[in-house]
Amino acid sequence: MNVRLQYAIRFLGGVYYADQLQMNEYTVKIYMMTNTYNPENHNVALNRIKYFITTELENTIFIDSADEENCRKLTSIGLNITTLPGDPVDQLIGIMLLTKLSAITEDKMIIGEVEVSSILGDNIVYIHSENETSDDIIMPLWWNSVDLIHCDPDLIDGEKVVTMHKSSVWRDIDLHWPDIEDNTDDDNDNDEQNNTVEFKKPDDTK
């Protein structure tokens, strides 16, 4: 049967806005429901969520993708950025998380609702659900990408990225779906596309 779950997590992140960088603490609550009978898939889906937030978003700098000059400046000195299609406010971060976490769990887990609040946002909670519409937002392609990318690829220093198949990204960190054969030839899948994934150099900092 389907199981309803809640997962709460906090992480630190920066906000670059009006030529100022401020650090912020975010609290995220994720309401979800299992969508597969394989309990191993439940664990993988939840661990993908944890990995994405703690590895990719922890200490990231949220920034408007339209601010290309500062996006490139930040990445050129080794900082980790997450680009958004507008000012990096909590509401937009919540919509991003709802969409991105749904993508990386690949329907093994249904992300029903995401709540986001932050210290800079005066702890006001923004609630987003799978049923709401965001027609006024032009969603970047990476929001719906299965892999770990969290920035518009054009704004990342070319020396800090490598192109990989999306399924290989999760397999390499042992977070692939256990009910899919490891020796599947992804190259032969018509719907398998190369994705640009950000990998930091050892001396890079977030």
C-alpha cells in the first residue's frame, strides 16, 4: 500500500540580491507518498532527496539567472550557485524544490507538498503543492532534470562541468533504482539524453 511520509530538513544557503550576499538558514518540510511496492525504491528516493539538499544546496548561493555577470563571477572563484528565474525569495525556492525533487525521485515517490521558511524571510512559511499552477514562471530546464544539476549550464565555468548520462550520475553514487539492471545500456535508449552536471574540483568551496 502507499505510505504517506514527512521529511524535515534544515540547510544553510546564501542569497545574492541587490549586489549583496547574505547567508540564510532554510527549513524545509516535504510531504510525500510512496508510489512503488518495492521498499528499496522508497529508501533510494528519500536518499536522493537528502543527497541533493545536503550536497548540492547546502551552502549554495541562490541568485537570479538574469544576473549573468555576478553568476559568472561567483562560479569563477569556486562558489556553488543555484540559479532561479527571478529574485531568490523563499517562495520561488519552494516552487523549485517541489519541481526538482519530483524530477529526481522519478515517480517512485510522489512529492505532494513542500513547505519552505527561512530566517531572512521572517520564518513565514510558503506552502506549495503538486496541484498548484505556476504558469507565470518560466521554469529552467534543470528543474525537471533527473540529475543533480541546479544551475543554468551556460553560467557555469566550462572547466567545472562534465557531461554525463543522467542515469550514470545516480549509479556512480549508488543511488540508482535497484529494480533496474545495472548493466542496462543507457546509450541505446532513445529517450536518454546527455545532461550537463556540475562537479566541483577538490579545492572548490561551497
